[in-house]
Amino acid sequence: IVGKEGMRELASINASKAAYAKEKLASSGATFPFGGKFFNEFVIETKRPASELLTELAKEGIFGGVNLGRWYPGMDNGILVCATEMNTKAEIDRYAEALRRAL
């Protein structure tokens, strides 16, 4: 059990990793259809259908996120991405590079 202070630290790490991921994915060609603040999840949009892109990333052993088109009409190119304390910066960098190649 991490306790009150541990939860704060964990939340700070999650927010930091997600901000890092968003910055890296932006430099890879992803766009962000929704503005505003976020915690550890955000939506990216790509020029390719999410189903194709996620399949391609999976071939490299990367879980690229959740295809929003499955539940939201008009979001066929939208992917819900999450980063937490469990993701290393190296993993995020690898994801961003694979995304850049796939786009």
C-alpha cells in the first residue's frame, strides 16, 4: 500500500509520462482532436484508420491504444492512448518511432 503521499507521487509520475508521450507522438505526426487538460489518457488522430495502424504496431509488439472507431462514429482514425508509471521513456520513444514509420 502506497499511502496518501505515495498516491500523489504516483499520480505525478503518471501525468509526467503522459505529457512526455503526447509530446513524442506529436513529433511523430499524430494530431490531437481534443484540447484541454488530461491526466494519463488522451486521444490521438492519424491519417490512417486506427484498426490498420494498431494492427501494424502489434506486429512490432506494441499495444498502441484503443481504436475509438469501434464505439464512436466518425472516430475511425482516433486512438485512445494511456501512459502510466509502468511505461518507460524508452518504451514511449519506441512507440513514437513506430508510429512515425507507420504514418
